[in-house]
Amino acid sequence: MNSSVLLHLMVMLVQLWPCSPSTQNSSAQNTVQSFTPVRRVKRGWLWEPLFATEEQISPDPVYIGQLKSDLDKEDGNLEYILAGEGAGSFFYIDKYTGKIYVKQKLDREKKPFYILTAKAINRSTQLPVEPDSEFIIKVRDINDNEPQFLDGPYVATVPEMSPEGTSVTQVTATDADDPSYGNSARLLYSLVEGQPYFSVEPKTGVIRMASQMDRETKDQYLVIIQAKDMVGQPGAFSATATVTINLSDINDNPPEFQQRLYYMSVSEEAPVGTTVGNVFAEDRDIGDNAAMDYFIEADSSDVFNIITNNETQEGIIILKKRVDYESKRRYSIQVKAVNRHIDERFLKEGPFEDTTIVKINVEDADEPPVFTLENYVMEIVEGAMRGALVGVVTARDPDDDESPVRYSIVHSSHLKRLFSINEHNGAIITSEPLDREMTSWHNITVTATETRNPEKISEANVYVQVLDVNDNAPEFPKKYETFVCENAVSGQLIQSISAVDKDDSAEGHHFYFSLAQEDSNSSHFTVKDNQDNTAGIFTGKSGFSRQEQFFFYLPILIQDNGTPPLTSTNTLTVTVCDCDTEVNTFYCRYGAFMYSLGLSTEALVAVLACILIFLVFFLAIVTIRQQQQKKPPFSEKMEEFRENIVSYDDEGGGEEDTEAFDISALRTRTVMRTHKPRKKVASEIQSLYRQSLQVGPDSAIFRQFISEKLEEANTDPSVPPYDSLQTYAFEGTGSLAGSLSSLGSNTSDMDQSYDYLADWGPHFKQLAGMYSSHRTVGD
């Protein structure tokens, strides 16, 4: 390799970087960033550093460097060739000298470097004198891009009264210039608007609070941030961004009443729960920080109450207790409003509450009378005479004029019969004696009405208790069924008895039982008082006889412990029974019943047998009648004759219709009949009869068919004599009459005579007698 190489010194820093053919773009880019201005020699190539400045343009191509082979004798025998990215378009080479020029403007932001290939060939032989070698031309950056805020618009929120230095938000700008070369991409942030409330860090773009701010004074700020490249040096590009900063609320304000004194009024007629008025305390905070509760202080809290309207934040004063104009005409209450959520950081600034005074005047109203008691309880002994005093109710008009009061009882039909009241003094008296055993309590409603204003009425309840008097004697609680066996022995218990009393006893009832002295059966039975309101009935002798005496009637004397004591005599019926060893009580009751009827057992059996025979006979008669009703006999005299028209939807085509039925087999000759209007049924029938004798089919089959149908009609007794219109081609012979139908008759039954029916022969004898009977009955 020839060592005589001409080195050219460049004013700008240019680096020549040869690359092996296997070098990729990505590795070349990384290598470019480590360029240093040193001269390198590889194989036979001699490189000068190569740099191209972006955006640089002039009328003539710009020289950026030279490559040269050490075999070049500068005799024009070598030719240099440039290939690769941008060769011929952006870059070209002087093929004689190896100098490289830029023909077009370059943009580093679009392409920061170009990879090219250098070749050197012999002009004569066109053979390469040096191996091909890659090299890079790096585009040098200039400050041709402005900073940009890509994340805008910016909105931030910070609590009000935040201390100085509190971070609000951060803004970031970007610059497309090369950050590794020069200061083109080095940004500096500054505050254009927002002093003295905010500040910004020059390098990071973090916005901070510069002073404490009150949301109630101003709740939103617009801050303008500027970003400059080249570290803010003259000629640098800049951009601005607007940041909207909102102050969020904190509970730093207490509620405040706008009025220090409220005046309200309420009528003395207002019911409990009536709204008296509203108070309002204003809180400059918002949301939950403005929520408050109202309270009533002092000794008026028992008459009025206050609740909070959470939507309007008003305090609503309501009536807790009825007021009375005559008792107290004016109230003064103190209302306090307290924040519901308190921030402890601001407690040192004072209590978060406020108070106001509310004066309430009571308005006079015409009130109804007022009873001295809401409920009266009175007593009266039962049996008291009519007009006895039960008690007195009292009411007065609470108004200043004290109108007189008139009393009355809200009567039901029952109470009106028992009680009355003096309308002037309210004295309640009885209208008739009361019976405690029927009703022990009476509920009376008494009204008091102002005489000057009858619309003003009030009511009171009066409860009257009827006190008990010992006016009911004791008695048996039920009817006892007592039996004694004929073989009973002396001293045998046959019945336990007790007693009841409708009266009340303060000490409890105590009854005494004994046998009436006038009892004639005292030698047969005895009564033993058990001293517990019960007694036992014992036999006084051994052996009883039913034949001698079937019943014994014992008068039992019962006495209560009332004042004065009352005594009653209750009769106990003892039945003598013929008992077996098991003492069959049912048989004893049955014998007692028979004895009371005066019948013996044999007589009772005979009576029951007669009743049974009568029932069997009655059931047999009913069964026979039901069977007879199932077969109705043919009645010779019918009360009603019915005429039916048998109608068919398809009448066919008459005699010419041969599809429905071929009657030619039944005919021997053609017979044509002309229709004649019928004036009388008798003449019609006789005409048909004569026609049937003269004209008719010779077929024996047809005559047999007609004969069978006539025989069925004559011999069937269950078929009523209904008239029906049956149409046949031939009616046959042998009949003394024509058609019996009355459908074609133009005369009424009243104009016809049916005497000729008797001349028709034995077959019509029954019909003639039946129809003649009908005519006779009808006439």
C-alpha cells in the first residue's frame, strides 16, 4: 500500500466511518452516536470526516468532504463511484477527485444519517483498485423545531388553603430536535401568568402553590406556562400551555344566620306538628361541608321542636305541644346552627356554629269547651232507683269571654233508656234501675257545647261501673241426672253437687248445702256439705223398689255468704233403677223415659212393630207407582194434535231425476198426475181414494211395501197420531180414503165435518172415535 496520502483538513468536525458489508442500519445508528473526529485508514482507502448540516441550502452544491485511495496518483487514471442511500439524489461525488457534495436540503428529524458505499476503479481496465467499503454521512442537527405541549389542555384541582409549595400538577413539553447535540432540545419552563399564587420549576415543569388561597374568594385560576428550547437563550423557540386550576372546598367556614332576630306566630288551635316558621343559616362552603343541624336551646324545647331540611339547609320549627293563649301568649327560643362535619384543622379558629333568637306569639282563637278530666270514672250500686245521681262532669270555655256551656249525652238507644244528663250543670242520673248481672260497665260519651257558638263542641268519656248487690240466690250450675239402684245400701254416694251465683263476692263465694226440713224423703237420702262449695247426696237406707216409687224429689237448700245472705231451694230428681252388677246407666235412663210415658216395655215393642209394618207398606206402594209411570198407556183421547212438516234440503229433480232413485223397476206403465187445488179435505180424500183404485202400479213388490208400512202404523200404539206430509209416486189401492194430511187444506177445522170417517172401515174406527171426541170436547 502506498503511504503517500494527501490529507485535507476541514473547518467543521467531519468523521469518516468505514463499515463492513455486514453492518446493519440499527448498528450503524448506534455507532454514529459514538463518532469522534479522528482519522482512520482501512485497506487502501483514505477517509476524511463527513458531516452534512440539515436545512443548509445554497444555489450551489455544498461540499461536505472527500474520500481518496492511496493508489490515486492524481493522473486521472482512477474513477470514484458513490452508491447507497441518497446517492445521486441528495449526494454526488466528483469521480476524478472523490469530493462529495450535498445537492438538496436535509431534515435530521426525518432521517438522521445515510449509509453509502464507496468504489474506486481503474478507468482503463474498469477493474476495482480498492475493495468496496460502506461509510456513514451523519446529518448534523440545527434548532429548527419548536417545543410542543402534547397533553393539553391541562386541568388540575387542589384544596383551598393548601400551604405554600404544595404540588398542583406537572406539564411536559417535547422538542423534535436532537437532545444529544447542542441545546436545541433542552427546554426551560417559566410562568407567564399566575403570579403570585403559583410557581413552576424551570426544569421539570411542576406547578406549585406560591401562597394560601381561599375558595370562597376565588375558586378557579388560569395559569399560562411557557417552554423555551436552547435553555432560553436568544433566538430560541417557545410554546405556551394554559392550565386551569380549581380550588376544592374544605370546611373552613362556620354557618351564619342572616337575621339575629326572627318573629313568628302560631294559633292556639294549631295541632301538634304544625309548622311555625323557618330559619336559615348560610354557610359559604359547599356540599357536605355546608351541611348543618339546628337545635333549640333554653327551656322552650318542650313546646317547640326544630328539624333540618337537608335539601334547602333550612331549619323548620314545628309545634311539639299545644299552646294556650290564655296561659302563655309569647315564647322566646334560641336556635343554634352547627356544622355537621367539622374539620379539626380549623377548630382553633373558633366554634363552627351560630345562634339566633326566635320570638313566637300565640294567636287567640275561639276554642271549644274544656273538660276538667279527659275521662271520668263513676260508680253506682245496682238496683238504684230512677233519678239516682251517678256523677257530675264539668267543662268550661277557656276563652276570655267564658261562654256558658250546655251538656248532652251522645245517646244510643240503650244508653238513652238508662241515663240522662242535666244540660246546665252536667249531672248524670239514672233513668231506670241498673242490673249489674246484665251489664257491669257502661261507656257514655258526654259533649259540652258553647251556647254562643254551637260549632265549638268537645267530648269526654264517662265510664260508669255498676256495683254489685247480693240480689241473686245461688243455684245448681246444671240439671243433674241422679240414679239410685234398687239394691243400693245405706250411706252410698249417688251424686256430687255444686252451686253458682251471678253476684260478685269480694271475699269469694261460699255456699252452704242442706236438705229442706219439709222434705218427706229425708229418711231415704241425706246431704253432706263438704265445706268447699260442693256437697254429696247419700242414701239414707238400703233397698229401693221401682214398683213402689220410681222417682224421688229432693229439695236442696243452698245459702250464700252475701250481705244479707240469700237462700234458694233446688230440686234434685233421683231415679230408681233396676241395676245389674255393673250398674248399667243407659238402661236405667231408658226405663225412666218409658216410665215417664206411662208405657211398659212390651207395649213399646208393639208400637215399634206397627210403625215398621206401615213403613214397608208405604214403600211398596211408591215402588209400584214408579214402575207404572215408566210405561205410558196409549191415550184414546189426545188433548193436542200436532202437525209436522218433514223438510229436506235436497229435493232432487222430481220424477225426471233418475240419479237419486231409479223407480222404473217399480213401474209397469207411466202414470201422470195433474195437480188440482184442494178445496175440501173430504172431497180431496175421496178423490184420491177413487184415483188409487183406478190408477196404480201392477208391481206386487210396491203394493207389499205400502201394506207393510200401513200395518206398522196401525199396530204401533206408542206412536202419537202426528200429521205428516209423505209424498209417494203411488199410494196403492185398497184404501177408502186418500191422503190424511191436513197440510194442504185451505179450510179451518171449524168448517169441516168428520162424520165420513166412520165409513172408512174398521182400520179407521179408532181414529174416527178419537177425533170425534176431540171435536165434541172442543165444541
